[in-house]
Amino acid sequence: MAEVLLDMAVSLDGLIAGPGGSDAGLYDWYFKPTELSSPVIGELVEATGAIVMGRGAFATGEEAGGWDDTPYRVPHFVITHHPPPPLAGRRVEFVFVTNGVAAAIDAARKAAGGRYVTIGGGADIARQCLVAGLVDELRLHVVPLILGKGVRLFSGFDQAWRLTKTRVIDAPNVTHLRYRVDGQR
């Protein structure tokens, strides 16, 4: 069965978005990759078989002009309480899941075809997946920014997590970290 990967860019102070949910430069490395980051991006795109995200991450993509230019031509499972009406002619398949993260991960695993289910958006969704023990691997792209205010990835946990570092790639504008999630302590 497909493993679940939590993949996010994060600032040095642990934020995945700036004030108001802004990108704040956290993904500059992705949209203008260096020679060291390009293979990391290619590997992620190739290894992803399905994506799980929250409604906020979906809305951000919609507001930015839609999803036609995404390199991820895989099913996207959006966790929401209120699915939008279907839109015809999309190049990416969106499945709106209304019964929680476990149901979304289960459906995405079935669709992933042995590749990763990648959690790609929303700190709340990421935290829910971690707490539920659904995440097998964590990839953080640490950007040398201190944002001060914004959305924290790791907050609200009442237990510690044990991780095993499996890879570090230090690029000029980002450090790519990869960990296996060994579980709660």
C-alpha cells in the first residue's frame, strides 16, 4: 500500500505561510530551482501518486489561476465540509472528501498506484494526519527566512515525535530534509 509523505516548505521559525496565509517567499526555491533543488522537485513529482490537501490549499490554487499548470497530474483529494460544484474541463482530477483525513488518506492510497500519497497543503490537515499516525515520511524544505508571524506547522501537539533523518541536501536557498516518522514517544 502507498506510503504517506508530508511535504512542505517551512521557515527557520517553523512557519509554512506568512501573515494572512501569504507564500512569503517560502516556495521561491521551487519556482526558480537551483541545480541542487531541481532533482528534488523532479523526484517528488515522479514519486507522487495522489495528493491530499485541505479546502484552504485548494482555494489558494483556484485564486492563483487554477491548476492547469501543475506538474502533478494525479488525483487530488480535498478535505472539506462543503464541496464546490463540479467544474468540467479540468486537467487535474479533484475528489472532495467530507468524512475526514483518514477517509481522504485511504482513498488516496487506493488511487496512488504504489507511489506516495503526498500531503500538500494546510497546516491543520498536516497536523491531523500526524496525530492520527498516518504519516510515514516527512520532507521539509527549510528556507532561510524568519517570518515572525504566520501559520505554524508544528503546534498544538501534546506528544513528542521520533524521527530518523534519511537525507539532507543543502542548496543555496533551501535545505531539503527527509525523515522517516518512527512514531510518538
